[in-house]
Amino acid sequence: MEGVRPPIPRQSAVDHRPDHVEIEGRLTDELTSVIAAARRRALRDGDRQIDTAHLLHALLESDPDVRAVFDGPQVARLLGYLVQRSIGYGLRWQIGVEDAGVVPGAPGTAGWSPVAARAMSQAYDRALARGERVAHGVDLLAVLVAATGSRAVEVLGTVGVDIGAVARRVVRSGEAL
């Protein structure tokens, strides 16, 4: 059938270091459900890959610790914008791959934008650096706000969120985990 895209594979975000650490098994149950929601959102939106905006959207909808990093009105504006994106506003994103800052020729992960796959890996690395064995939603948010040029950062900027202020609040909230 023409116009029907194949489903996004149920493959995990993989760390692209030589040991290929499986990431989804090293997340909290809540963050695992965020990934499932992002996957469903990508399918519903007709996107070829889970991107950082899908991850941001799922985090905002389901993680109270992530929502607490933003001002109340910011959460409402972000969710409103992301819903618009999912009902057609993001059509321009469907034609390309989110690849901000990715090294050309680097291996990819099926069903994930290169930036989103790298963000999942870095969220786990952030948790490890803090001495934890699993990544939390705030770990992923910290990586997303630092991913200059990503779709998540584009969404935050479009809505008028001060990314520097959010990054500082994420650091403080991560210390409290």
C-alpha cells in the first residue's frame, strides 16, 4: 500500500561504544514507559524514527520530576506545541532524520534518530556518574536540553523556554535523586 510506513522496530537504544551496552534494561520502569510512549507517538505521528521531541513529549506527559523542572505555564505551552506538532505541524520533520551533531558514517539504531539514541546512552552514563545503576527521566531531560540543534531544543526554544535556566534546574534536581 502506498503511503503506509512500516512500523518503527521495537529495538532498544544502543550505546555505540564497542561494548554496545543495552540501554533499555538500565532504565527505571517509568523511563521505560516513556520510551514506549515515545515509540507510540512516533508511530501515530507517521514519523520514521523516535526523535528527541517524541522523548521530550513523553517525559512531560508522564514524569512529575521532569515537569517540576519547568514553570507551570511552560509545561502547558510545551504540551500544546507538541500536540500541534503531532497533528500535522511537524510534517516538515517527517522528511528528514534528526542528526544534529552526529558524526557522518556513525552506526545508527533502527527506529531511533541518531540524536535520540545517543541521548538514551548519555542519560545512562549520567546516572552512572552519579553512582546509580538506572537512568531516570531527569537524566534524559538533562541530555535533551544539552543536545544543541536537536528537535527537543528547537521545541523548547520555539516555546520560549530559557534552556540555560532549565539546564541549571535539571542539575539541581539530579543532585536530589
